[in-house]
Amino acid sequence: MSKYAPLWEAIGKHTEESFVLTYAEIESILGFPIDHSFLNFKKELPAYGYEVGKISMKAQTVVFRRCV
């Protein structure tokens, strides 16, 4: 099981076509700060129905969108 599984499971419960989570919200779900390893693990997300749309380092947000 990936260290990001709690995040993927939380995202999988969404029903919107797309939504935004802040880094703080993601870290709250995970219980630890996110780092660049997030980019390596995001390939697990489509199994939960979503993909990473855009990561904004400046705004500290991540856009998630439903897989087609």
C-alpha cells in the first residue's frame, strides 16, 4: 500500500468533474507534509477515478479531474 493511499481514497469519494485541494488540505488528509515524491506516486490515482490536472507551486494547490 502506498503512503498516499489515504489521499487517493479521499479523492475517490468525490463526485465532481474537477476540484481543487490546497497543500494544507492534502497534508491534513495524509498526516504528513507532501514533497516531490508526490509526483512519482500520482500515477496511482487513476485507479480511484481521478488524475492530477495541475499543480500550482505558487498558489500551493492541486487540481484533480475525473478520468475520461
